[in-house]
Amino acid sequence: MKYSNFEFTNPWFLWMLILIPILAVWMYISRNRNQAKLVVSSATSIQTKGIYTYLYRALSVFRLVALTLLIVALARPRNVAVTTKNKKNKGIDIVMATDVSGSMLARDLKPNRLEALKKVAEKFVDKRPNDRIGVVLYAGESYTKTPITSDKSIVKRTIASIEYGGIEDGTAIGMGLGSSVNRLKESKAKSKVIILLTDGVNTAGSVDPKLATELAKGLGVKVYTIGIGTNGMAEMPYAKDYNGKLLFRPTEVEIDEKLLKYIAEETGGKYFRATSNSKLKTIYDEIDKLEKTEIEEFKYYNYQELYRSLVIAALVLLLLEYLLKNTLFKSFI
């Protein structure tokens, strides 16, 4: 048990410490008034006795120190260790549905849309320690990259490993949404959320986005949609050279905002437009605030009382003073 906080239970008793210097002055004055003076021609014969006299006078310090310790003990000093335990009252299951089509390599966000998203998404995961998160990727088709899990290290590794390619190119928004809904179908969480991100228009796939929206709505799944891409023109890949390197040219950005707004409104979510890196970060921060897991916090306090040792020390000093006065220094009384 680590005690990290020190406190006084009854701190008002510490005001009594003002009495200590007053008593010290009073004892000094009283002793000088009652002390008899003797004039002798030489002090050599009483030097030894004089040493004992000074030691005897020092016994009054024992009394003052003992009184100080007793006053501090009355203030009840103690160390406090606080243990905090959290109970999750309302869990949230989240699926991050991410478009990985070729247009996600456009350079209107830096270094490109996909890399900008990955960086923001990883930070979002860090902010959701009490939730389960899954990752669905889609382009011309869709698949589950990571099932819903509470292991954030797996989710972050998954996000970091996302790359363009590996599946047919295109933008199958309906399939991406449908796969995400399917991931949440068996979820027992009280709140189920999909964050659907795309930079284009539904051009592929066998699932109608509106049908997938109805499925999400029927299961009580809330969908936040994000259209990523600047307004106007953006440097987008259109082909590869003989070395396999992507070639870019200015292309007009086209996002089906009407569809994304429809999906969000029908499911009780919200539509966002990310036109820059900073805007994308702001959007994920807002979603984080909108979807908060309810946590009940329990605090357990352990106290280490310190006053007992102070009382014992004070009693030892008083006892020592009494014994010395009635033994070694008895002749000075």
C-alpha cells in the first residue's frame, strides 16, 4: 500500500503551538526570578556542579518538546492512500468502417488522406479505454480487418497496417456499412456505433447503402459519417508508370454528401466533412465527446495514523524528565 497524501484530521489544534514559545519565555523568566545568586572569589570549585546545573535546566526542554508532540498528536496527522476502481455502467461497441479505395491516396490531406486518417484514428482509440472497437475496410468490396475487441493494442496495430490495395478498387459504401452492421448484430452493448468514412460516391458493391441504413436503424446502430477531401480539386492517383509508381493529377473532389447525411440522420448520428488534417482531428474529438461511456468511480481510502507514535514519544520524554529529576538531578530540586 503506497501512501501518497499527508493530512491533519483536526488541523485547528495546531493553533495551540503558539503557546510553546510563550511558555518557553515564561519558564525562562520564572527561573531567573527564583534563582539565588552567590558571589565567590573563584568558580573553579563549582565548575563540575555548574555543568549539572545547565543539564538540569535543559530538562525543561523535554517538557516543551513533549507538549509540542501532544499538540501535534491532537491534530491527528495521518497518511492517506486512495485506491480508485471504475465500474463501466454503459459499454459502447464501435466499428470503424474505412474507405481504402485508390482515391484515399489523394494529397489534399498530408501526406495523403489514408495516412492522415490512420494517425487520427489511432489517437481516437487511445481515448476509448473502456469500449470495444472493430475495424472494417472497404473499397470495391468489404471485409472485417479486426472483429470487435477490447484489446486496444490489436486495434491500433490493425489501423497502422492499413494500406491501399489487396481488394478490388471502387467505393462500395453499402457493403462497408453492411459489413459493419453485421459485426454489431450480436453485440450486447447498450450503445452501438459505426464511424463510416469515405471520400467518394457509391460506385460498387451489391448492397444498396439505403438498405444497409435500414438494417442499422433496425438494430439501433448509430452511424457517424465522414466525408474526407478538400473542396475543389485534389492531386489524385490515376495510373502507374512502368516502375509501378503512382502518377497523380488534379481531379475534382466528388463526395456523395447527400447519401452520407441521409445515413447519419436516419440512424441518429451526424455527418461531418473533413477538408484538412486539423478538421479531421476535430471531427474525431467531437465524436469522442458525443459518445461517452458512463463510468462509476469508487474510491477506497486507507489511513495510516501517526498520532500514536507522537503520544508515545511525548510520554517517554515526560517520564525521562521525571526519572532524571528524582535520580541524577535530585539534589538540584
